[in-house]
Amino acid sequence: MQPAPLSAEPCILVIFGASGDLTQRKLIPALYDLDRQGRLPAGMCVLGVSRTAMSDEAFREKMHASVKQFSAGFEPAKWESFARRLYYFAGDGASADMFPGLNVRLAALGERHAILRGGGQPNLLFYLSVAPTLYEAIIANIGASGLVSEGKRWCSLNAQAMPWQRIIVEKPFGTDLASTVSLNRALGRVFEEESIFRIDHYLGKELVQNILVMRFANSIFEPMWNRNHVDHVQVTATETVGVGSRAANFYDAAGALRDMIQSHLLQVLAMVAIEPPSVFDAAAIMREKIKLFNSYLPLRPEQIARSGVFGRYTRSAGGDQPSYVEEKGVSAERRTETYAALRLHFENWRWAGVPFFVRSGKSLAAKLTEVVVQFKKPPTDLFRSVDPTLRDRPANRLIINIAPREGISLRIEGKVPGPGLAIQSAKLDLDYLQRFGGEVIEAYGPLILDAVRGDRTLYKHRDEVEGGWRICDPFLNSPELRAGIEDYAAGSWGPAGADHLIAADAPGRQWHNPRPDDVR
């Protein structure tokens, strides 16, 4: 893989599904914020593509309302200059008949913004913000249209003068291993792997990226970051809201495991668990993540139900939120999980014997995304002879809080001032926003800018995605696990089975469920 360029080259960002919710709420507001900060390359423009008939001006007006509502800071003067970057083309990306007209429009925009390159074509970045069922048809049509010329670029005497073509694919990347392999093959028939950007907005969150910095830029952590000192690791993503209107058109066919664990949380886990890469670049980091997923210890069929828990929320006492099975469009017979917890093991030198617990759910007690690294207790209880009440003090614990308030805390034990020996826990706490300041940026913006640069560090390789499905498929396909799905009250911390799961091989292990007065 060639090293990513340091600066972003101008291109046309072609968004398929431009009239959809993701484009309006996330993509265009994030691009506007980048432009407001002077981070978009001069000449870069956006062409929205969707079946809805709309003029350029109508598209700009629609995006104007979205940017005012969802951007980090709306400024009318900045909007006027940004709006001149926005264009629209009506058409069905799944139909090959649309592409001759699209080709002509792209060439005209490249000329208007003076970004044409060798061969009279601009750089192109495609973004699939459409239903996953349309992915393969649109990818095939892009290839058949002649818009992608990667082979000619690499064979050119001056490859840097030739236009590049890249594609961003929104999750979900398939619904199981077989569909993911099919999607990756469809992509590979048109694009080189280094031109494919499988986006996961969780990897754009500052604290997820900072996990690597914390581990590898601070020598105090890495010597303890292994099976000799770590008891277990927890990765949690919970929400207080229920599924609501997403039930019928997406969630009931997906569930918590597909929606959150396979896509987002395994990537967060990988940042915690990988070996140090040789250098900080996309290829080295991807190789380490692939090695980690390949070291996953597969379970026998009879072990699956003992290593996972599914749950779905019910109406809480006195609550007005309906239970999941009462949501419109839900089929109770599917037994779709709104909560999933897994116990995973990786058979490598660093982590052999250390369980990784991953959980995610809807309608729970708090909105929380965090990593908990629970260290082992000291090998001997030095203070037991001083005071019997000092027995069984809690072990040290590192918490990486990704949302809602980014920060890191370390629980240590300390002596309470005064006569005698009294020990209490205390937290060393780093609040990122308070310490470093800065404007909170929607994760999609920096990730799109990385794709413009050609930097895949925070994107997924095909082998990572397929490795994640190899882990999750047996849980998804377990009849015993699906039949044993548990109900849990809305507003609780989930089904009782999850507590049994984490304590099964070490009584006393508990999930970190923050109290209302906890900062971290």
C-alpha cells in the first residue's frame, strides 16, 4: 500500500441516497462544519444522487434546513459559500440507464470547479448512503459505466496526474458471513482494496482513536496490558431509548448483535487488544486487527448458549414506552434481541485466558459507551493482619469513557487521612473536553476527509469485517440462544442472564453499571 498523501486533493463526492436521513442529519452538516473550519480542499464539491426529482437549488434549500439544525455551529455567511459546492442529480443508481447522464454531469462539474485531471476526469469519491440491498447493483453499475479507471492509473507513466476513484460503503456490511463475502467480491470486481473505505463512525470518535495513543505513547500501561495483570475487559454500548419507528424497516431484521456488536464494538475491542503495530499507518494497524480476529477461539455448538445472552425490553412499571414486541412492525416470532452480551476469548500470547465481555442494548438505565480494563488484585493481601475489614478491597480499574462524556479514569486504593489505617477507593480522572478543549466534531466529517486523503487508518479491511462475522455468526444462528431470549424491564441494566454470564467463571465479577453520581 502506498502511503496516504498528507494533503487532501479536490474531488467530487458523489452521494447515492442524497435525499435520505443519513445525508441530511450527518453527512452534509459534517461537511459544512469542515468547510467552516477551512478543512475542505478548494474545488471539492458534492453531487447528491437520488430518485427524488429535485433541482440544485431545491437540494440546497433542503440541506440548508438540515445544516441549521444539525451542524456544530451555523454561520449564514459560511453557508452561502458552502452551498455553492452542492449539486443534485436525479436518478436511480441501481439502473444502468442513469449513468451516461451522470458521467456527463460529473465531467461538467469537474470543469466548472477546475479540478479535471489527466484524461479529462476529476477525482471521484462515491458514498453509498442507500439501503444495503442496493449496494451490489450500484457498485456493478459504477464499474460498467467506465467511471473507474484504477488499472489505467497504475499503468500510467505519471500515476499522480491521473484521477483516482474511491468508494465509501456505509454499514451494515452484509447480514452474515456469506452476504459479506458476496459484497466484498462485488467491491473487488470494480475497486482495488486500497480504494474501498468501509466506514464505521465509531472509529471517528476521539476516544476510540485515543485508545492507541494511550496504550502506545505511555510506557506505564503497556507492561501491564496482558494476561499477567488483566483480569477481564468489558466493552459496553447502551442506550436509554427504545427502537421506536426503526423496528419495522430495519431493527427487527437486525437486532443488537448485528447493529452494534459486529459492526462497532468489535472494532473498539480490537483497539484495546491488538499488538503494537510496527508503525502508525493504515496497513500496519489493519494487519494487527486481522491477526487478533484470527486468534479468536471458536466455540463448539454446545458452548454458544453458555457464552452469550439475548434479551428484549418490556414495558417498565408505570412507564409509557411500549415493550419491544408491541412496537409497530415487530414480529414476536423472530425473537429479535434488543440486548446482547457475549463472552469472547482470544488465543494469543498476550490474552490467553482473559475473557472479553461485550454488551449492547436498547432501553437501558443509562446512555453509555465505554471500555473497562479490570486489573487483577495484588497477589497477597498485605493489610489483612491490620484490620479484617480491609480484606477484599477492589482491584484497580481503568475506564475509557467514549460517550457521553469523553475521558479516562483510573481507580486506585489510598489511605484515608487520620489515625489508624483506613483504605478507600479514589479515581484519577481526565476529562478530555475540559483538559484539551476544542469543538466536538461529528465523527463522519473527519472520516470523509480521511477518505479524500486516501488514509484508511480508521477504516476496515475486508478481512476484518469477515473476521467479525466469523465471531458473531455462531451466536446469531444458535437456536438455543434465540429460544432462551430473556425479557428485561425498560430502564434496567438488562436481563439477569448477563450478570450470570460475567460471573460464571469468577464469582464476584460484575458489569460496571455507573451510578447517577458517577462521573466515570
